[in-house]
Amino acid sequence: MCEPISNAGLWTGFWALLRLRCPRCRIGAMFRARFVMNDPCPECGLIFQREEGYFLGAMYASYILSIALIVPLFLLVLLLWPGVHILLAATVALIAYLPFIPAVFRYSRALWIYFDRATCPSDASAQAYEKIRQQEIAERRNRTENS
């Protein structure tokens, strides 16, 4: 059965999330390139993608982050440029939002992983995909150790 994490590590968890670190060890980097994730964690071996289609839920976080950025940009355009047509203001806000897309992508995935691991931190809910990935990683590790 899944049990929620305690509040003792809330601030360290928040700091680890801001730095895009693993939710379990809080040391390993979640990303190795701008749009490429480490899977598993290079430090503790936590598998980030628990099943096929796992990051579909990250779309909700992406939507929330995008709205949190676009709406203030839109209002700022309206404030700084009185009398501007609404479609032009929306276009300017969307263009101003474009540089934030890589950060939104990374943080939406991180938020989704942290949310999922906060609600079920153990591997009790591991599906077949995650179990197969764990076996593949163990076999690869054994091959490199025996070589």
C-alpha cells in the first residue's frame, strides 16, 4: 500500500525539485540534456518513467505552468501598450513565451514525477514496464561488472 511522504523533507524536496533532482535521492540529475531525461537516476537507480505513456500526466502540469506564464505576459502587454488589439497582445505574449518552453517541458515532467512519487513513493505500484526496465538495468550492470 502506498503511504504519503512526511513533511520533514518538504523544503529539501522543494529545493531538489527546483534544481531538477531525483525525488528519491535528491542528488541525481533528472535531465542529461535540454530535452533528454536520465532514466534511471544516475545516483540511486530510480526509474523515472514508470510505464509507457507515463508523462501524459505531465501535460496537465505543462498547461498550468504555461497559463501561469502567458496570462501575466498578456496582461503586461495590455498594461504597457494601451489600446492594442487583443489578438496582437496575445501574439506578442505568445512570442514572449517561446523562450520558456524548454523550462516548462522540464519542470512539468519534474512536477509530475514528484507528484506521483509523493502519492506513492514505494515501488508497490510498479507495473510490468517498470519491472522490465529494472531487469534490463540489472542485466546491463551485471554484464559490465563481469566484463
